[in-house]
Amino acid sequence: MVLAARSNRASYALLAGPAIVIYGLVIVVPVLYSLVLSFTDWAGMGVPNFVGFTNYVVMFSDPIFWWGLRNNGLVVLVSLIGQIPLGFFLAYVIYRRLVRHSGFFEAVIFFPALMSPVVVALLFGVVFAPSGLVAEMIGRATGNPMFSLTIFNTKNTAIIPYLIVLLWMYTGIYFIIFLANLQKTSPEMLEAAVLDGASEWNILKSLIVPQQIPVFLTSAIYAVAGSLKSFEILWIMTNGGPSYYSNVLGLYMIQNTFSFYKYGFGSAIAIVVILLSVFMILILSSIAARFSRRFEQGAT
Amino acid sequence: MADHEWKSGRARVPLPFTIVSYVVLAFFTVFTLFPLIWLGYTSFKPEQEIVANMVALPVNWTVRNYVQAWQLGEFGHLFVNSLIFCVVTTVVVVLLSLSAAFAFTKIPSRWTRLWFSFIGLGLLVTISSSIVPLFIAANYLGLTNTYLGILIPYVAFNISFAVYLAASFVRSIPNEVIEAAKIDGANYLQVYRLIVLPMSRPIITTIAIFTFHACWVEYVLVYMMSSDSSIRTVQVGLSLLKGQLSFNFGFLFAAVVIASLPLLILYLAFRKHLQTGFSLGALKG
């Protein structure tokens, strides 16, 4: 019996060990190392000097940091009021077969989510360039061939093309999430509602939406978690420009670290980005937990 | 039967609802397809025609852009690198995630809860958000410009989601099957190899397709880790073409089409698996 327990433990270590070790070494150790570096002035070479919280103080008094945070907030907002509701609506339409050719629409909506960020960035870089596709189409429509698209050059509007691209690209993910969850709804319940004479609007409002609330909440968590983490599209499309107007925190981190060789400062930004997303996810999941508890109580 | 129910459900759809549905869908479809179609035909358009009119269909269709893109972009070399990274990562991730999932769900241990949530934390970080620490570590270890410097992070960053997918599947394998094999004298490693791996084929396909896709479109890590062309992938090569021939984006778009063909094939062949992976909550933008 003791032997069996020991051999169980050995097999457990052998089977689960490699995944845990490689994951821990690559993800956890560098993050901890970076936490240490964030308290130094390391420039990529030489001996780092301990500088306490200087990097953090400098960051929080840098307007570019706050502007990046503002743009990250807009990215979250596009998910919450754009991608998620739109993804839900599209999924509902397909699920209830309110239109024909649902297979075709399903494919079209999902496809952009699979495209590579580099490709999307190159394509939409040309679409939204001052003399790009949009400019040319407006120019032809208004009979002004020299039309140049400059409305996205101002501080407040520079991020808008990126937000449009995000809406285009990632609505499909939420669409797929909702579609998969809608397909779990029991057909009997819908059938009963239809027999009782419920209108499509009532089915949507009283049956489907309440049922999907947990999915809305998890989607919101994905949206928040994802929004801070990816910046490669923006990197290629605008590189944060003009000036820093379309910057997000991820780009701010890259620029400081690799263009200005401020590794300590860059590490501090990385830590703030990680803490920020963990913090927001914790808040959202506690809201989600409370919501689903209330929902269950309400249902009984 | 089910079909009949749907029809009876559909008969009651009020007209305004249908109209709104069609309008939103049509708008979204046009918005999705038009840039892609424009990309497609512009890649066959000669440069002078693009300068003259960006929107119009090509008059003289040409493959010159493709020839130029393939040669200038050195796509042969880039494709080989991309394939190496994707295939090796996929194989390793499948094997490691299934074995870990098997240990977590079928071998009783009080550590499982701890390790499972430890690995779950990985869902919160991406290569992009930890690129600074990753680069510093790789630089310190001399792993920049090496295949290992890419492969190790690729495996690590794909393992969390794969373990999560695999665990939900392996959990559903009946304990009796595993107990029976144990009674016949098999140890856990044999059970893994002879029972769990063969029985998990559906989830293996999903994990494999999903991991392959994630590696194929990854950009930030390879870009940061490569100071010469030795380990560059399709995505990085593509991004570097941006500056060249800046006004001839027929050429750029031809390169984009070349780089996207493998994804298109993956999509057409395995759409359902990709959808399953994404519907279970992969984190993206």
C-alpha cells in the first residue's frame, strides 16, 4: 500500500511535472524577476542600482501613461458596449434561424477573429491611411480627388481606427461564445414558450437574456483581461502615433524598454499592466459571483 | 422533429425583428467581406492602376506582385521557420497538457487544486504582456536568435489553456476503464499511453488546431527575439515588408495573401475545432 502510494506520487510527478515546470520557469520566474528590476534603474547592461519606487512615481506623473490608460479604457469599452452585445445579437439571430444561409453568416462573422494581427494591421493601415482606401472613397463620393483623411490625426480621435478594427476582428469571438451557449438551451423550453404564444421579443427578453447573464459576465472578464494584453495590431498600424495619441500601455512599455533602453522603468510598466488586469479580473469575478448567486436565488 | 419545432418557432417572428436581423447581418457581412475582397483583387493589380484608382477592379490582372513578394520576402525560409515552431510546439503542448490533465483528474493528490489554479493563472498573461521579462531572461541565457528561445515560451504560453481543455475531457473518461487497466497490472504511465491518449483523440485535435493557430499568428515574441533573419517567421517577415515599396501595396497585399493561405486552409478544414476552442474562452484582444 505504501509502495503503491509512492508509485502514484512518482507517476503524478512524471505526468504533471513537465507542464508545471516549463510553465513556472517561463511565466512566473520572469515576472518575479521583472518585479525586482522595476525597483532599479537598469539600462540593459551594467549593474542595476536600487531606486525604490522612483520608476512608479515617474510613471504615474507621466501624461503619456495616463493617455495610454485612457486608450486602454476605450478598448475595454468597445468590447463591453460593442463586441459583446453585437456578438450576442448576431448569435441569437443565427441560433433562432431568423435569417436564411446561417452557415454562410456564421463563417463570415467568425473569420476575422482567426486572421493574424499582422495581416489585419497591414490591411487596415492602408484602409485608414490619410490617402488610403477610406480617404479615396470619400474623395470620389464628394468629387474631391485630393481628399485626405485627417480627422484621425487629432489627440482625441487617433485611437478610433484601432477601435473600429477591434470591433471588426473580435466580435466573432463573442459571437462564437454566445452561439455555443445558446445551443445548450433546451429546445423544449422554447417550444413551450412558442406554444404559449410568447412573441419573439418576449422569448429574447424573458427567456434567453436572463439565461445568458453568466456568459455576459465571463465575456466581460475576457474583454477586460484581453484589452490590456495585446497591442501588436496598434504597434504595426500606428505605433502609437501621431505623437503618443494612439498609445496604449503595452506600447508604452515596449517603447520605453526597447527604444529608450529603460529596462527598469519598462519592467515597472509591465508590473503595473499585470497588476491592473489581475485587479480588474478579481473585481469582475466577484461581481459575477454575486450576480449568479442572486440569479439562482431569484430563480428558486 | 427538432426541425419542425424550429419552423413553428420561426413562424411567429414579427416582421420588424426579421428586418432588423437582416440589416445588422448584412451590414456586418459587407463590413467583414469588403476589405478582404478588396485585399484579394488589389493583390492582382499593377502599381499604376492602384495609383490611378485605389478602389476599382484591376483592368490588367497580373501575378507580378506575387512573384515579387515571394522573392523579396524570402517566404520559403519564413515558411520553414513558422512550420518548425508551430509543429514542434503543437506536439509538445498536446503531450504535456494531456499528461498533466490526466494526473490532475485521475490520480488522487491533495496538490491538484494548488497546481491547477497555478496553471490557470497563465490564462491571464500573454506573450505580449510579459515580453519585457521574457526578453531580459532570454538575453541573459543567450537564447535570442535561437529556436529554443521561441519554442520554450510558445509551449509555456499555450499550456494553460490546453491543460484546461484537456482536463475537461479526460475527467469524462470513466474511472472504471482506468481501474480495470490498473488491476490488469498497468501503471499510470502505461494507462496514459495506451488508454488516455487514444481515447482523447477529439480533444487532441481541438488542442492541436488551436495551438497551431496561436503559434502561426504570433508576432511579438519572434520580432523581439530575432535580430537577424535566422529565426524569422512569416508574420515577422510580413511586418518588415511594410516599409519597402511603400506606395505599392499591391505587392504588400500579395505577400499578405501568401502569408494567409495556410490559415485559410486551416480554417476551411477545421472550422469546427477552432470554434470549439474559441467558444471555451480563449483570451484574445
